[in-house]
Amino acid sequence: MAETNAGPVARDAEAAPESLWRNRDFVLLWSGQVLSVLGTRTSTVAVPLLVLAMTGSPGRAGVAGFVATLPYLLFYLPAGAVLDRLDRRRVMLWCEAVRVLALGSIPVALWLDRLTYTWLLVAGFAGGTCFVFFSVAEKSVLPSLVSPEQLPPALAQQEAKSWGAGLAGPPLGGWLYGVSHALPFLADALSYVASLATLACIRADLRVRRTGPAAPWWREVGAGVRWLVGQPFIRVSVVCSALANVMFQALTLVLIVLARHLGASAGITGAVLGFFGCGGLAGAFAAPWIQRRLPPRTVAIGVTWLWVVLLVPIAAVPTPLALGPLVAAMAFVGPVWNVVVMGHQYKVIPDHMLARVKSVVLLVSWGAIPLGSLIGGVLLDGMGPRAAVLALSGFGLLVAVIATASPGIRKAVVLSER
């Protein structure tokens, strides 16, 4: 915080900021999204299982996954401009309502024996589109819900929410699917109902305060892109995030094959991947403490080199369980990166451009993820799993060199809260 002359009362308040968990509106948003994200992860694992049961075609299961994520590429850019014009809470309410109908229609169609493959594709596309608009809105309203002092722990809790859902959602979805094909989708629809209820209770005004009339949306999108390009730390960190996402997506597939190559059963392979969730949760809780003690440039550069250092020994482990600690350590520093980098973004992006700029950030970082599966498959087709890990360590080295060599990262300074 910047120094002020506000006297002892202000200094006392600064020394003891209000607990995040006493922030009613944040707790409402966060608790609703814990259930919503858990529901999404629960149904996501059930979709390919249901497509395989209906069609027997792995290719069609892949198409269903592609259609559900296609909105990431189509709508992230315009979503920012749209949300800068509207009441963001109202948009989030509509997104959850549409997801209730889209996902809720699947168990109803199953019970009536009317579900078709096309129905699944349409429901998946609708759900993915709502996810895009909701995620941009959720990230852009956070500074309106929490104080500057509460922002780092709020970001950490957002990370914990995602990692926790990633840890619990897939096994829950698999278990529910085993009980009844309809149950994962019913659970997902009910999770959106819960999110709707919590959103409706938020009191804060989440509309963007404009100082002038809105320009055409394509000009506003262009302004968001130009603003981001002019910010060296954000520009380079977004590129590094996209490359890291590609690396981790490829690594997930490579780890599955490597674990099986080392003789792991399906259960042990799942346990190895579960270390991602364990490490990520621990990192999410540690991130605010680290963020207060290390400058952004140290975290941005240090994390990328830690990934390289941890990737290399993965190629040499003798047993599948030995992969666990290394995987957990790689996942641990991921939330630290996210909290520091996103915290910097919130400090410098003007509120009236927040949704637009965040939509560009999400397009670049999330839009790169599908490439990871492709790269992982190509590497495994052309070489063994150990060699594929070493190839990915070279990819990680590229990320570390970019971060280290960039003046925008090396010269980043600690900013006061806005």
C-alpha cells in the first residue's frame, strides 16, 4: 500500500484488513461457483462415456468435446466488449439459467428415451458459450466485490475452487454415471440452480461505470487488444501462460502413458494424476503468503525454471508412484503464478476495460489448450513416453527463457493497490 497521512485509525485498519470470509458478496459468489464448477467437472467426464455408450465411436466423443470448447475460440473476444456494456450480474444470471436448461434437458431426454447425439452437441455448445461469458464476467467483477487488500486471498480462493473441483469432480462424475447415466447431468443442472440462488442475493452494483457513450464493439475489442500489447509484463506473461497450458495439457496425456508403461494399474494412474489436484490446492493456499513476500518478476521467472527442473527427473523415475511428488510440486507453483500474474493485471487494467482485456487474456491462454493434446499425441506417436517428457522439458525451457529474457518481466515492479 502507498503511504498516506490518514492517521492512526487508517494505519490500524491497514494492519488488520477485514477477513475475506466476512465479505458477504464474495462468499455468495464463491460458494455458488464451488458447486457450479464441481457440477461442470462432474458432467464433463460423463459426456464421452455417454457418447461411447450411444455411438461406440471414440471419434464422435472427440467431436463432442471439440464442440463444447469451440465457443472459447469464437466468443472470448466479443464477450469482453459485450460485458463492458451490460449489467454483469444479469449476464451471469442468464448464463446460469441457460445452463440449467441445457444440462437439465439431457437427463429428461434420457428418461424419455429421446436423447440423440445432435442433442448432446447442442447442449454442449450452449453450455460452453455460457461458460465463456460467465468466466469473463466473474473475473471482471472481482475488484467490485473485494477490497484491494482482499484481492490476493480472493484470487487464491478462486484457484482453490478450480483445483478442488478438478480433484473431486471426475471421480464423482464417474461414480454417478455408474449409478445412472442421467445422474451426472442432473447434478450439474442442480449446481447451476444453486449458483443462480447465490448470484441473486449479491447486493453490489456490478455494472461498468462509463464516462462516455459506447463505441462499436469491434473498436472496443481492438482497444482492449492494443492496451494489452502496450503492457510488457502482461503481454509476455500471457504468452508464457499460453505456452505453459500447452505444456501441461500435453504432459497429462504423456503421464498417463508413462504410468502405464511403468506397470501402473488404472487406479494407480488416476492416483498419479490426482497429485495435480493435491499440489494445486496446497499452492492455492500458499499463494497469498508468497505473493506478499516476493516481487512479480521473481515469481514469474522462478516458477518457469522450477517447471523445467521438475520435468527432467520425471523422465527417469523407476516406479509410477515416484511420479506423484514431482507432479504435485509442478502443480503447487501453478496457482502461485496465477495469483501473482492476475493480481498484477487487476492493479493496472482500468475498470472500464477490464472485461475486454480479460477476454483477450483468456482467448490466448485458454485457446492454446487444445494444441496440448495434439502435441502430446504427436510426441507419443513419434517417441516413447520418457523421450516425450524430455521433449516437453525443452518446451518448458523455451517458456523459462522467454520469461527470463523479457525486459517486461525482469523490470516489473511491485505496484501499490489501486
